[in-house]
Amino acid sequence: MTWVQLAYLAAALCFILALKGLSTPKYARVGNLVGAAGMALAVVTAFATAGDHHVLIAVAVVVGVVVGVPAARQVKMTAIPQMVALFNGVGGAAAALVALAEFLENTGAGVLFVVATALTVLIGSVSFSGSLVTFLKLQEIMTTRPVLLPSGQWIGIGVAAVSAVLLVATPATGSAALLVLLAVAGLALGVLFVLPVGGADVPIAISLLNAFTGLAVAASGYVLENTLLIVAGTLVGASGTILTRLMAQAMGRPLTNILFGAFKAVPPAAASGEQRTVRSGTVEDVAILLGYAHSVLVVPGYGLAVAQAQHAARELAQLLESRGISVDYGIHPVAGRMPGHMNVLLAEADVPYENLKELDDVNPGIGSVDVVLVVGANDVVNPGARDEPASPIYGMPIFDVDRAKAVVFMKRSMRPGFAGVDNSLLYHPKTTLLFGDAKDSLTKLLAAVKQL
Amino acid sequence: MTWVQLAYLAAALCFILALKGLSTPKYARVGNLVGAAGMALAVVTAFATAGDHHVLIAVAVVVGVVVGVPAARQVKMTAIPQMVALFNGVGGAAAALVALAEFLENTGAGVLFVVATALTVLIGSVSFSGSLVTFLKLQEIMTTRPVLLPSGQWIGIGVAAVSAVLLVATPATGSAALLVLLAVAGLALGVLFVLPVGGADVPIAISLLNAFTGLAVAASGYVLENTLLIVAGTLVGASGTILTRLMAQAMGRPLTNILFGAFKAVPPAAASGEQRTVRSGTVEDVAILLGYAHSVLVVPGYGLAVAQAQHAARELAQLLESRGISVDYGIHPVAGRMPGHMNVLLAEADVPYENLKELDDVNPGIGSVDVVLVVGANDVVNPGARDEPASPIYGMPIFDVDRAKAVVFMKRSMRPGFAGVDNSLLYHPKTTLLFGDAKDSLTKLLAAVKQL
Amino acid sequence: MIELLTIFVLAVFVGFEVVSKVSTILHTPLMSGANAIHGVILVGAILITGHADDALTLVLGLLAVFLATVNVVGGFVVTDRMLEMFKGHKR
Amino acid sequence: MIELLTIFVLAVFVGFEVVSKVSTILHTPLMSGANAIHGVILVGAILITGHADDALTLVLGLLAVFLATVNVVGGFVVTDRMLEMFKGHKR
Ligand SMILES: NC(=O)c1ccc[n+]([C@@H]2O[C@H](COP(=O)([O-])OP(=O)(O)OC[C@H]3O[C@@H](n4cnc5c(N)ncnc54)[C@H](OP(=O)(O)O)[C@@H]3O)[C@@H](O)[C@H]2O)c1
Ligand SMILES: NC(=O)c1ccc[n+]([C@@H]2O[C@H](COP(=O)([O-])OP(=O)(O)OC[C@H]3O[C@@H](n4cnc5c(N)ncnc54)[C@H](OP(=O)(O)O)[C@@H]3O)[C@@H](O)[C@H]2O)c1
């Protein structure tokens, strides 16, 4: 059956090329298509060589397509992280189920086989339940704040210990009941792992769970002695691990802090008792501020994505530029809800690439910026991340907009951002708040500036 | 025998890490040591599991060490390329011999086995004879100029065709005689491949033959069903291929031109009939020129390496700098006889890294350089590479020293450089020639500048 | 077995090397692209279902096929949608 | 067989990726380092010699062992000598 194996090898090659492509902007899209082609090849090959039940398999695939494609097509850009989390979870579940089924079929196989099976079941379950919780968090079905169970640390350690015991006991006894128990322990472990992760850090948890699913797939490749699964799973595992690290670096914090930091963090001091005052402005106030500025910096955040205000922002920027005002965009690596979120949105609105500035481009000269327009961003400009060691986001690099000459916040309320941390900049004398939906405000502002 | 296989896997890992280390200056030396450790592990493992003849094997290894280590220790830095070529050749020969021996042992094995065997023998022989010829060229035992046999192109194609036929015929018949014939054809092919390569391009041929040997080792890994040989050989094959391309890029020419260009190149016009005049200066003339310059550029070349004049050059530069003259070194990517040759030598002489400038750093501002000191370089400053499409080195990027205010050449004679091409800059009115060994001249110059 | 282990080790290196220097902008597409790739478990799910002898394995297998398919198609489609936007900005 | 082929393909990628962005300065050490690594044929030579039954194979094998040893030790020593100099200049 050499052609089968060659087809699998070709698919593995496609996956490598896909990853390579996805890491260079130029070939990213082609890379993804190559990956899809490889997947199609692999699936058709598997289907052609599957012994039996072709009709049922085909039906299951069709149902999967019917469910998956519309979901992926219709999801809003802002909701993509939770979608990725869901897809990741179902992948992990599938890996665990495959291992479970193979175990039931193949009673009495070698020890190494059972070890790999148990590992797949464990990692797959962790990935499944962990991804589900991240989904619930991102979709805001549950709180985005870290959830700390009473002595949650000990529960976590306990469940991990039970899992470890089961991981050894299952191969030793070969019992299916223990394997099912292991799956349950894995599910609990996944939940316990993600619950204490702070809202802002959930994407990193997704990336890590993504790597987990990859490893589960690789382990199931051992179980099935299928090199394609081994190669593809390992690729995802390795690249996911590196990506997780890169993302943590972009947040400016070590990974352990992100995952387990909540256990140590001091609960934020309830500063609400102070009743500090804020200054809220009208559209006209802000229009005048902008109209007479020389340089403007737009810092977009998650709110821009929610309001789908990217086009309005671009139009305002163009209007200002036509009046001789220099306008730049300050793109924080973790603005929005996924890395590169702002780049994607602004690219969609045809903002020229040169105008997108990173932290290091902006901060040194930020003192000479006349007006910073913070459009639906909050955490990424919170000076607490720089100045208050007690803050849960302490250590994350931010745009030092408090050093600019004036700051305008466009948001709907005084509610904090994703991290749930209060932002002292909102109460600063040089800050003007322009309440309302970002798109509305920008559109009104556009009209007002035209009137000047 | 799992521990054996794990040891081999560990060795393979060491080799990967070695390559990774060697491609970052910081870890290069550690990387090489890691590679050596992996090799030691692999060899000890093989020795421990070799069935028989342990004493003879040990003797052969010891003899190899006794021959190899002193040769490697005593070779002059300038002769390293030919040393590498020799080591490469013996590696290729070893691969071919292993395949041959395995074939004789295992008569009547499968077709795929014999195909891999034949391939190993062919590639190994090509690599062996090709490397020997490059050695002879670099050691200047034979001419460094491209050697074009009458209708050599056709002979080459003929031998290649014969090899191809034998490559098919050997597995088809399983005849040992054909395999030996194939080895002979391979030897001829290697010679024919390297003969027409121009002197300056020989290092690229070595790199390619290096990759070939890697492939031969990988193929012999198939023959012996040894994953370590497959991994290590393939690594070398792949990285050698990329390296060859990178080196060709550094020379500014496409690879095919380098390897087969000689067949098309017009023989250089015999310009000697003209009897152009040169201006030769004394040490004092040059000292004055230097003493009153504001900026000096030192362009070192192969002659600096031959004369071991790096320390003298550094001393002169320091003296000039102490007099307020700015001194830079212009390091051409292919100056000397191996890539990075000049960096190695000047690093040895403790020249600060910041003073080493590349082509793109130097050429834009070269018009304002007062004196260019060309120390034993020639081809890398030959304006013909830029201006004369008929020149064999046309297309190689050069230092445009003819645009500087004055040029001093330190060389021993009017002989051309490695490429064997006359250099019109030697006859230019703004050029002063300072004949003699580079180290002598520099030492004298040092004394003369001190007198100023 | 050693072959499979070797494959694993090499794939680890390929994964590390390929991704190690990617820019922030591409983190999300890369994450979701990798996500789609691990949907290759669909191959395993199909094979196991094809050989299922009893009802339980068959049901587990079919469920796995369904979930893996969602993973695969969803992953590739979402990634493509994201990258489409990047493309737009090359204009 | 397919495992070996997969290993080959993956090793090609590892080799390409690892070396693809190295600077000119390191071309020569890298060439000679890679040169030393393919001396691993010594392993093959030892194994084949260990199993040699007749005089011819034995002689061929021993010759291969000798040549491969020269390749290995020469390669690593030369590379180390070169890199020693690079180290010097970090001072
Ligand atoms: N990029 C990533 O990889 C990633 C992933 C997950 C999490 N995170 C985290 O997400 C945060 C991102 O920071 P950020 O500054 O972009 O966002 P943020 O801190 O979450 O703040 C978003 C702000 O937008 C406002 N907003 C919401 N909808 C709006 C609308 N329709 N119109 C106007 N304003 C609206 C909200 O205030 P109102 O409700 O008062 O309007 C909120 O203050 C960081 O904490 C980061 O760590 C990042
Ligand atoms: N770097 C690489 O990877 C590499 C490898 C192989 C070949 N190449 C080729 O080598 C050439 C390198 O260019 P290059 O300019 O460095 O060297 P070159 O063109 O070969 O010129 C060297 C010059 O040094 C002079 N010289 C030799 N011994 C000397 C001594 N003891 N004292 C003073 N001068 C001495 C020679 O002239 P006299 O004999 O008159 O003294 C000769 O003109 C290029 O063609 C390049 O393509 C490069």
C-alpha cells in the first residue's frame, strides 16, 4: 500500500509548507490553502482505505462540514478567538475519542501502545474542557476575571496527582474503566487549569491548549502507527509551544506568571471609595482639539473592533491628514482580543501599512504628540501596568499616552477593560472622555471636524 | 537493542544542535563540540555493537586519528579550504566503500537496496575525485584557471549518460562488476565536473561536493537501514545545498554560471600587448600619503593571509588612528580563499568588530576616502568585474576603490589574483604600487609613519 | 519504534524552526492555521471508524469523525477569512 | 520504508531551516562543521567491518574506517581551530 503512505507523506509536506507560509505575510494565505489541500488529500486517502462503514463516515463528515463551515463563515472578526478555542476543543475531544475507540478495539496490545493511548486520552480531555472554559470566558458567558476556587491550588494539584496515578495504572492493568476515569480527570484538570487564568491572558491559554491538542494527535499517531498524525501533531505541538512563548513575550510577562499568576496576585484595591472626578467632553470640544493639533496618534483597542469602527477611524484620519495634521496609529501587540487583531481590522479598512506604528516607534517621541485618540482601548494605555507593581497587569508594556499633551478616550462607560483593572488615566486632568459607541462618536467627530 | 538506537538518536540530535550552533556566532564553538560529542557517542556505540574484528577496527581508527589530527592541527589558516576539500573527499570515498562492501556481503538483496547502494557508490565517487581535483587546484599543484578539455562538454555529457545507464543496469542485473564500473564512471564524472570550474569558484564546488557526500551518507543509511546515517547525511546534504546557494549569492552570481560558466566565457583578451605603465612608489611616499590623510580604508585580501600580515595591518591602523586618522577595513565576502577568511584573520589580530565594514557600508561614501590601502587583494577591487561584461568575474560585487582619491596596492608582482584576470586599476594614474611581501611592507610603513 | 521517535524529534525541530521568528501580526492566523492542521486527527477517526466491530466503537468513531471535521473545516475557513484581510492591505 | 522516507523529508527541512539565514562570516566554519558531521559514515564503516566475512570486504571496510576517521577528526579539529579565532575577538 505504498501509494497510501506516499499520499500521507505528501500531506505531511503540505502541512510543513503551510506553517512556513503562515509565518511570512507574503505567503500566509497560499500556505493555508496548501495546508487545506494536504488535508483533503489525507482525508480522501483515509476514506479510500477505510475498511467499512463508508456511508456512515461520509454522513458524519457532511454533518461536520454543515456545522463547521457556516459557523466559521459567520463568526464576527472579534469573536474569532473563541471560535478558535472551540475548534481546538473539538479537535482535542476527537483525539481522545479516537484513542478510546482504538483501545476498546485492541484489547491486549503492548504496554507502549496503552501508554500512548492513555496519554492521548488525558491530553485530549484537558484540551477539550480547557478550550470550552476559554470559550465561555471569551464569549463572556462567564466572568473574564480569574476564578479562584477556595484552595483551588490544592484541588488542582490533587487532580493532577490522580491523573498521574491513573496514567500509570491504566497501562499496568489495561482496564477500560480506568481509562474512562482518566478522561474524567483530564476534563477536570482542563477546567482547573483555565479557570484562574486572567481574562487578558486567555488567548495564551488557547495557544497552549492548541499545542496540547497537537501533542494528543501525535500520541494518537503512535497508537495508530500513522506517521502523518505523528508529524502533523508534533508540528502543531512544537510550533504551538513556541508561539505561546512568543505571545507571552509580546505581553511582556513570563509564561508561568500568566498561567499561575492569579494565585499570587493581590486583589486590586477597591479604589472606588475615592469618587474621583472625570472630565467628559462633547463631540465639538474634541473636534476643536483635533482640528488645531499638529500630530495625532490613534490608539485603537478592542472597542474599535466591537463597534466595527475601523472604517470611520480611517476616514477621520484621512480628513485630518488632508488638513495637514500628521496621523499615526499606535498598534499594541495585544490590543483587541487576538494578536494582530488591530492590524487585521485596519488592513481591512485600507489603512496604509506605514502608518501602523509599534510600541518602540511611538513611545520615545510620544511627548510631542498633541492629541492621542484612544478608540475603545483601555488596558493597553493603562499607566498602572507601568507604575503599580500591585496591578494584575503590571509589567505589560503600554503606550505611554499619559505623557502626550492631551488624551481623548472614546468608550461607552466607566467600565474597565478586559483585565478588569481600573485605569487612573481616565481621571487625569489632561484626559477628555467622549462617551458613546466608538463608531457613532467617530462619525459625529468626522462631521464636526468638517464644519471647522 | 533499544539503547543502541537511543544512542544513535541522541547523536542525531547532537548533530542538529551542532548545525544550529554553527549558524550563530555566539554558539558556534559550543555547537562544534556538541557535534563532536555526538560523534563520539555514535562511534563508541557502533564499536560496542560491531560483531567482530574489534582489534582491526581499533587499529584503523587509531591510524586515522594519527593521520587526521596532526594534519588538521598543522595546516595553515590559508590552506584550510583545501584541507576541507580533502576531508570531504575521504568522507565520500568511505561512503562509497561502505556501500560496495555491503553489496558484496549481501548478494541477492531487494531492488531498492541495490538502487540505494548504486547511488551511494556513484555520489561517493564523484565527491571523492571532485574533491581531490579541488584540492590540487587550491594547493596550486595544478592550474587554478578553468581547464577546458577539447569538447569537454560532450565528454561530460557522455560520462554522465554512461553513469545513468550503469545506475539502472546495476540493480537490474545485480552485478558487482557493473557496480565497480559505476564507481569508475563516478570518479571520471567528479573530475570532469570540477575541472572547468574557475579558480575563484572552487570553494563553491567544495560546498556542493560536501552536500553530495552528505547525500551519499544518507543513501548508505538506507542501505544499512541506519537512521543516524540517514538523518546526519540528509542534514549535511540539505544544509550544504543551502550554503552553496548562499555562497553563490555572496559572489553575486547564479550557481549555474559558477559551475558551467567557463564553457561559455570568452577567453580574456590578451591586453599584455599594450605595455601600459604603472607607478611604483617607495615606502616613504606611501607613508606621507597616509600621514596626511583624513580617512583611510584598508582592503585586505588573500595576500594578507599569505603574508600573515594581519597583526602588522592592525598596528599600522592603530598608529594612524592615534594620529586622528579614521581607519576602516573593507571586508569583501569572498576576499581570501574562504568565506569569512578576512574576518577570521582580523579577529585573530584583535581588530575591533565595529571597524569591519561590508560592501554596502563602504561603497556609497567611498568617494570621500583619501587613501585606500589594498593589502594583498586584487580581484575584489578589480573594476572589470563591474565594467567589462567580457570579464570572467563580471557581475561579482567589488569595492569601488577606483572612486576613492588615491589607491595603494601592496603586492609582490604584477601577477593577477586568483581569478587570473588582469586588473586595469593597477595602471590607473591615481594608483601607487608598493611591491613586496605585505608583512614586510606594512612593517616598514609602520616605521616610516612613526618618523613623520 | 525508533523510527517513529526519530520522526517525532525531527518534527519538533521543524516546528520550532519554522515558527521561531514570526511577527506579532501573524500570531493569530498562525494559531488558527496550526489549529486546523491538528484536525488531521480526522484521518485517525476515519480509519478507526472504518475498522469498528461493535456499536460502541462505531459511535465513538463517528463522533470523532464529526468533531474532527468541524475542527478541520472550521479551522481552515477561519484562517482564510483572517488572511483575506491581510491580503486586502497589500493593494 | 515510509518511515525512513519521512525521516529524510523532515531532515531536509531541518537542514534548510537551520542554515538558511547564516551570515557570510560563518560560511566556512559551517561548511567544515557539516563536513565533519558527514564523517558519521564511520559508524557505517565500523558496522560493516564488524560483520565482514571475507578478506575483500574486511579490507574495504577497514579502508573505509580509516578514511572516515580522518574525515571525522580532521573535520572537527579544523572547525574548532577556526572558531577559536572567532572567540578571540569577543574579548
Ligand atoms: N490581543 C490579544 O492577543 C489579546 C487576547 C485576549 C485578551 N487580550 C487582552 O485584551 C486587552 C486588550 O486591551 P484593549 O485596550 O484593546 O481593550 P480593553 O482593555 O479590553 O478595553 C476595551 C475598551 O473598549 C471599550 N468598548 C467596548 N465596546 C465599545 C464600543 N462599542 N465603543 C466604544 N468603546 C467600546 C470598553 O469600555 P466600555 O465598555 O466602557 O465601552 C473598554 O474599556 C488587554 O488586556 C489584553 O491583554 C489581548
Ligand atoms: N573567500 C572565498 O570564499 C573564496 C574562495 C576561493 C576563491 N576566492 C576567490 O579569491 C579571490 C579573492 O580575492 P582577493 O582580492 O582577496 O585575492 P586575489 O584576487 O587572489 O589577489 C591576491 C593578491 O595578493 C597578492 N599577494 C599574494 N601573496 C602576497 C604576499 N605575501 N604579500 C603581498 N601580496 C601578496 C597577489 O599578488 P602577487 O602575487 O603579485 O603578490 C594577488 O594579487 C576572488 O577571486 C574570490 O572569488 C574566494
